[in-house]
Amino acid sequence: MNLFDVYPLYEIEPVRGRGCYVYDHKGVEYLDFYGGHAVISIGHSHPHYIQRITRQIQKLGFYSNSIINSLQKELADKLGKISNCNEYQLFLVNSGAEANENAIKLASFHNGRKKIISFKKSFHGRTSAACNVTDDPKIKSEINKTFEVGFCDLNDLAEVEKLLSTKEYAGVILEGIQGIGGIHLPETPFLLGLQQLCRQTDTLLILDEIQSGYGRSGKFFAFQYHEGVKPDIITMAKGMGNGFPIGGVLIRPDIKPKHGMLGTTFGGNHLACAAALAVLEVMEEDQLIPNAALAGDYLMSELSALPEVKEVRGRGLMIGAEFENPIADLRKQLVFKEKVFTGSSADPYVLRLLPPLSIQINQIDQLIEKMRSVLRSVSDKTPGYRPISRVS
């Protein structure tokens, strides 16, 4: 049987990892500044993470949500405390796309409407409703387009207000920091104004923190940089399980549940909860959120000093470096020559950096030196490389 060939692959196969490094079958070491799409939060193969999952699988790996699973309540309590969102309700799922599906469904349950507002350059997943609210026509089939979506410019409140004034929209969904779109940040006045408009029109405000959450921004959730913002629904996944599939939906307390309104077979299973608890325990013990803030500030400063970099955007360890030229060759040379994993985005000029939250200053220095080496090599081979600027 052949695999369904939908992924463009680098000819590299990591077979083990430790901390901020992965290793191929020959033992070649790669510095990981991408974390498998921002999934690796506490580092590869953290001893406590391994022990927590191992102990659980030796007892019970899975049973369905038809019985009591006290690990779910333990996770909810720990998550509420560390995130400072204890007043919310938690619904556990398996992935970010599934979290967004349920968030959109809840918004429609709440007010009976079926239109959604999203934003240009957004990404919310590849399943049915999540795909429809993603700004990428290439990944949508006709069956995804089952409800109307208004795509607005990020930080354009007037554009959103015009749509919300119709009172036809179930919810507004936006990322805490746009990731795949090229690392773009919502502004505080915009978020506060958006929240007010949502409340005035009984429209639910959904913050997609799937990539920007779980400490990556230097706060537990990226929206927490904006004082006074309290979303109606928050979605999360990626760093939540450090590689084990798990996602979650945080739901404001006045949205009342009913038996059967949401459901999942695997969501919140015993192993997933053990993985998620291990992540929170390590984050707390190793002070990874403060480290993300400090290391991120240092990394952004060092990137800004590179003459080839046009702009650096982001918070914490969710960073986009926009170059004067497309970054495809830079990424290839970084991974094949310098043995460093980095990420791309929908913008061909933006290099995305999403390392484990445990990244250290000396590892950032290694990255910067390797980037300098590659950029010198590209410049030497390409006369006039630096002056060729992208056309705005």
C-alpha cells in the first residue's frame, strides 16, 4: 500500500530527540527551531514527560467518555491555575482543527446564526468548518463552503463593524498571533473594540490560540498581552501535548452545556491527559513561560541586527523574520548544510521560528551564526543579492 502523497518532504528522518535537538539514523544532530509546527513545547523526550506517560500506559491507556476519568478534572484544575482562566469550562478534543470545529459549533448553538467572520491570512485547520474560515482557497473543496464567511483585514475594526451590525454572524474567530500567514499581531485597541462589538451584537469572540498559546508568546495565551480582553471561547492544541495528540476548548461560564451537544471518542483519554499534565508540570517547574519571553526578546533582537532582515515580528518564541528575498534557499541550506530546522509561512519572504520553550541563549547564538554563514554564502554566489528588495 502506498501513502497518499500530500506532503512535500525533506529527505531527513529524525529517529530520536533530546531537548532542542533531533537526530537522524546516522546520529547527525539537528538544532530544532521549528518544533514540528510549534508542537514541541517542553523539548523532545523530557524525562518527566516520558515517565508520566509510561506510568499511565502501564495502568490504563484508554476508555471512552462514558465513564469517570479523574485525570480530566486534574488537567482542568492545573490548566485553570497556570493559565489564569479558571472561570472557563474545558472540553477536551484531539487536535486544533477539532477544537475550532467545536468552537464554531458552540457559537452557532448560542445564537442560532450560521455566518462567521474571519481574517485575511488566517489559518484555523483543514476540516469542514475550520477549513471554511481559513483564508486559503487552495485547500477548500465545495463541501467545505457550507456557510458564509466574511474575511476582514486584521486590525480593521470598521470593516468588522459593518458586518456585525447586521447581527447575522454567530462568531468572530481570529488567531492570538497569525502563524502560517506570516506572524501578524492583532493590536490592543482593535481587540478591545472587537470584543465590545461582539458583546453588543451577541456574537461570540473566539480566540484561536492553537499555535500562539501554551506559553509560546511569553504569556500563557497571546491575548493576555491585551489588558481587558476576555474571549468567549479559546481554542488550543499543538504545545498542549508536546507531540501527543490533544486539544481543548475553553468556554465562558454562562454558556451552558447539554448532554450530547458535543462529543468525541478519543478526546481527553487517559494517555492524552497524562501527556498534557506532564507538559504543565514541566512548564511550571522549569519556568518555561518566562524563558520564552526572555529568549524570544533576545532572538528578535539578534535577528533584527542581520542586514538581510527587513522586519522581525512576533512575541516570545513565535517569531517571523521577513527577509528582502525569498527564504526557500535559506531554509534548505540551514537544514542540509547547517543542520537547523526552521519554518516557512504563506509569505515566501518570512522565515518562521517556533523552537521549544526551553531554548537557551547559547542555542540562539548558534542559530544566528549559522544564519550569518548561510547568508554570506548566498550573497557571495548571488551578485546584488542584498539590494534586491521585494516590491510593496
